[in-house]
Amino acid sequence: MKNLNKTVGLAILAIAITSCGETPQNTEKAEQPETEVEVKEEVKIMGEEVTYTSGDTEMKGYVAYDESKEGDRPGILVVHEWWGHTDYVRERADMLAELGYVALAVDMYGDGKTAEHPDDAKKFSGMVMKNMDKSQAKFQAAFEMLKNHPQVADEKISAIGYCFGGSVILAMANAGMDLDGVAAFHSGVQVPVEPSEDLQAEVLIQNGADDPFVSDESVRTFKTKMDEIDKPYEYIEYPGVVHGYTNPDATANGEKFDLPLAYDAEADAKSWKKLQEFLNRLYGEQ
């Protein structure tokens, strides 16, 4: 499984340059300073294919965790874009595992179904949003699977989501799901379940300021409702950034289907760092 945004270290070589002139006599060799070498703990990511059910629907998920890490740790649900349960959502689960969490890449459509065309993606995602009772049951099934994972501290569970997935986790949090925090990326904020006193989770939303799928009016309404119920949230906008900015495939998909999608490496990196800070605030460093 490939990982996004891996920092590749550059080795710096010290080159000794000798003078062309006469070498001075009785020159003592300079004493080399002692250096400390940082030894990083080994990270060994285990990826598990999992299935779970809600009613007569079977979902195909993916769990990732660092098997070299001992002890229980927080669990993070990761909800996919409207394209469905693709490799991208699994890559994000792997990235969370590298940070020390147990991550479950959720399947909200069932049977691991994915969309090859925006028309199908719109149809699949629309059915989820129009049938919130069934969708909450699917999400709850994923929640229970993660909660019962042997490496998860079952009282420490949050969720992140991308695009459609961001809207899903906001709706679930608004419905009163037992989540510590939810973090949405390039996500709509006008969701079927509005913010209310039932909301238990802290909320982080990170969108592109130029995302045409997220209207200014919907953002104003969201902020007003969150302020009215006095729940903790943060809404961040990245200037010049459009929809899908965290997914390296977004630009190609935008060109292919004539949609306002584009990857933005800087916004991707900043938003991921902000997520880490958000999770560290909830759980401490892992």
C-alpha cells in the first residue's frame, strides 16, 4: 500500500577541500564534535481486510495499525469520498496507523462498491444522504467493529472524512454519535442532520476557499448554528484551493470529467498537520 506525502530526507555530504598551497607544519588535527544519532522506533504497518454487516448489507473495510506498537490506542474511522471505498481512503488509514492510531477505512456504500463516473458517485452518495436511518446503522456497525478491535482503546474513537465522507461524519456527529472528534476535508457543511445539543464531538473542517461545491451561505449557516449551541469547532479555509485538494488523483479526475477538482500539495500538507494537532489535543501524542 503506498503512502501519501512521505518526506524523503536529503543526505548532505561534507566535502573536504584541500588548499593548493604549501601545507603548514605542526598542524594538529581538529577534534571532531560528538554527534547524537536519533534512533527512530520501528514502524510496521499491518493492514487487514475486514467485513462487517448492517441488516442485510455487507460492508468491506480495511483496518491499519502499527503492530510494533504495544498497548491500546485511539481508533479513527476514515470515510471515503463519493467515489467509494478506493485505495485512497486506505492510504489515509495507513498514514494514521503510522501516527500510532488504529484506523478503519469505512465502506458506506456496501460490498466495497466504487463509482467510475460522477453520475454513479452522485447516485450512490445521494442514497446514503437520503436514507439516514440506514446510513447511521452502517456507520454504527463500523464504529462497533473498530471499538472491538483488540488494539483499540474503546473509549477513544474519532472520525475523519473526505468530500462526501466529511459530510457523513458531520451528520453522524450531529446525530449524537459517541465520537471524541470529527475532522472533515473538502466537505459540504449542509448535511441532513443539523448541529444540535446532541453533538458530543469536537469539530474541525478544512475546505478550499474557492471550492464551488461549498457555498458561502452554507458556511455562514453552519457557523451560526454551531455558535448557537456553543460547541467547540474550527473552520479553516485555504485561499485559492478548490475541491478534492487532498487527493493526488483530483486534478486528473477534474480534467477527465470537467469538474472543479484539483490537488494542492501545500494545502494537503497543512491540513494533515492540522489534523495531527487536533488529534494530539484530544489524545496526546501517540
